Amino acid sequence: MQLRKLLLQPSSPLRVLLSSKYPFPLLQKCSRFSSSSSSESQIPNSHSVEPLDDNRSEHASTAISIDRSGLYNPPGILLALVYFISFQFRGGPISVAEYMEEVLTNPKAGFYINRDVFGAEGDFITSPEVSQMFGEMVGVWAMCLWEQMGQPNRVNLVELGPGRGTLMADLLRGASKFKNFTESLHIHLVECSPTLQKLQHHNLKCMDENNANDNVEERTISSLAGTPVSWHAALEQVPSGFPTIIVAHEFYDALPVHQFQKTTRGWCEKLVDIAEDSSFRFVLSPQPTPATLFLLQRCKWAADKELEKLEHIEVCAKAMELTGAMAKRIGSDGGGALIIDYGLNGVVTDSLQAIRKHKFVDLFDNPGSADLSAYVDFASISHSAEEASERVSVHGPMTQSQFLGSLGINFRVESLLQNCTEEQAESLRTGYWSLVGEGEAPFWEGPDEQAPIGMGTRYLAMAIVNKNQGVPVPFE
């Protein structure tokens, strides 16, 4: 109803934009992997799991602290990453989460660090790269939330893992007509890749202001809407004390996950070890690991019926911690968070996958050259937020198709189609289907391998907001 009212208001930003352009027994000593496999695994795992060697078990849970600054970097960044991961095994196997984190964010050779991995020429395509309408609809959501917040004069607009900056650029272009909104914004991009930071700076058309006054810090301004822009390595670095709107699109799926296997002796964490031929292999922890605490927490949130048939469980400790931090900030400062990603509203079993050049590859094939990601456990996110702060409410998840449709993407595509060439119209229809459709597009007449695949039901949207602001659009 609230969305309908906004649409009927002549001055509503929504109307104007659309018309314009997861308790099992505690882990016990375990050295064998159950031969059965989960029939409910989301992603098949091609790796067999080997038992830990007895002479290494005493080191299996040793915490390794490594000074990376003096590491030798041999020719080739991929070889450097393999050497770095292998170096960690001197203290015993590492968790899947540790392996995943090094592969993705190692400062020397991490997948996300030194190159542009997005788009048709990269390794995968995200929704903002498909169509400008995605960023515009996220902008509509942000503006509606801003209105529910009472239109504060200063708002932190934070994006986690902004990629090329495409989503934020489209958001600002679409919102540029609403000066009261854009003038209240300070953009904060949480990004660890220097390469991507440069791309974001370029795509947001940023200008660095030089100030003669030594007491005034230099500012970076996006000329798209005249908004200041800042970069940070972590959410904790974003200034607090102001209402905050957080956007996390395809960010949670890249957070490192811990994997557990149920055996006759209880749950054992799956670890990455080095085989005799120097290749990587999976083994099982012989004793409880620190991540066991997160497993027990996730099991507490799940129903017995949901757990009794499972052989595998994935737990993302970082997602639980990040969500808790976000909820505390929103609860104290006001605002909200929008999380859009592919995943399940329940326990995730075995979903970790590697993608290179738009194709699935082996998890241990050339570490650092392929993206590693896992399904997002939206139920875990919801519980983490609610336990972190009594001042927030969680809404959703709903499908991406429902989310975008309720915000008016149908009206937007119709408006854009009225003033475009046939080539542009084809691109709009393809982008629209990719965002809200399911399966292959029925109208596609080109090569089968190039047919657009709809992400409308594969991706889910969830919102976390301060309770004082009511229910956010479009989760009424």
C-alpha cells in the first residue's frame, strides 16, 4: 500500500524515476569421512576427502600467524599464491574458509585484487552489468527508505564490494534529479582491491578536490550527483553516528565458508591439506575446531527436521559477524541494509564452487585464477541480525523478481523502450529478462549458448532496518 501511495504522489521519487529516463553431538575425534553423500547438496563436490595422517593430527587446529611482508614473490602471481598457501601447511591443514580467503583476497595474488573480473570479458556477470535498471531500482529502494527515515540531512550510503562501481553509478544517475536526497549522501565504498578502486573512481566520474586550507581534508566528489566519495577496507572504518543505508549485492556469496561433514563420530570440519604429490586435497579435522562454535550456533537456529537428514553443512562465520555489526549500527544510528544474492532461506549444505571465464572449474585448479563462491544462508543472516540488536527488524527474503517488480521495473523498461533504437530495445529486453525472468528467455533467437538466463528466482533480497522506520518498501 505504501508503494502505491508513493506512485500516486506527483512528486514521489519513485513515480518520477519510473516515468523518466541454521543441537547435534559436539564434534568428537574423527578421522574418517562418511562414504555417504548428501542428496541435498546444492553443488556436487568432485573431491574425495582423505583422513588426516596421525603424525599431523596434533597440529591440525594450530592457529597460524604469518607475516606476509617478507614473503618471496616468485614469477607469476598464481605460483606465488600456491606457495603462500603451501607455506601455511607447515602448521597443519587449513580450513576451507582460510583457503577461500587467501584465494580471493591475498594481497599478492588474490582473485579480486589485481584485475577486473566482472563483465563479459571477465569471469562472471553481475546484475548491474546486465542493465542500468538494476541500479536504478536499488536507488528507488534507498530513496524510499530515506523518506521513511524522515529525510535526514546527512546519510552514509555504503556499498560492500562495489565491483566496477556500476551499481552506484546507475543509482546516482537515476537519483540525480532529487537534490534533497543526493545532497544528503556521503558515499562509502568498502573495497580491498586497488585495481577495482581505480575503476570505481573512474566510473563514478570522481574528481579530487584540492583545498588550500591545510586544516581541511581533501575530498573526492562524484560528478554524477555532486556527492562525496570515500573508500574503506572494512565496514568498521565507515564513520558511525549518522543514519546509514548499506547495499550488499553479491557480496555475501564471496565470504569464506567453513564446511562440516557428519560421521559416525559426530560433525568434523573439512580441511585443505597437501597430498604426497604436492596437490591439494580435502581431509577431516580429528578434533573440534574454533569454527565448531559457529556450527553449533547455526544448528540451534534450525529445526530438527531440517537437520536430521543432512550429511554436510556450510557455515559462514564472517557473514554472521558482519551481519551482527551491521544490525548494531542500524539499531543505534538508524537506516537499513539491503542484501541481494543467490542462496537459500535455510541451511546450506555443500555449495562451494569455482568459476573461471563463466565456466565451473576445479576448486584447486590454479588458485587465484577463478572466483570461489557459496550459497548465502539467508536464514542465518536473519537470526544473526535479530540476535545482535533488538532495535532492528528483518524482512524477506523475497525473490529478486518480486523485489524489482514491486519497485516498478516493468514501468521503467516500458518507459525506456519508447525512446530507443531496435538494438537498444533488444538489449533492454535481454537485460530485463536476465534480472526478473526464470530460465532461458523465450524470445531469444540467437545462438543457444548465448541465450540470456533469468536470475529472477535464483537471487533473493532481504532487508534489515531500524524498527522505528516501519516496514521498508517493498516488503509490506
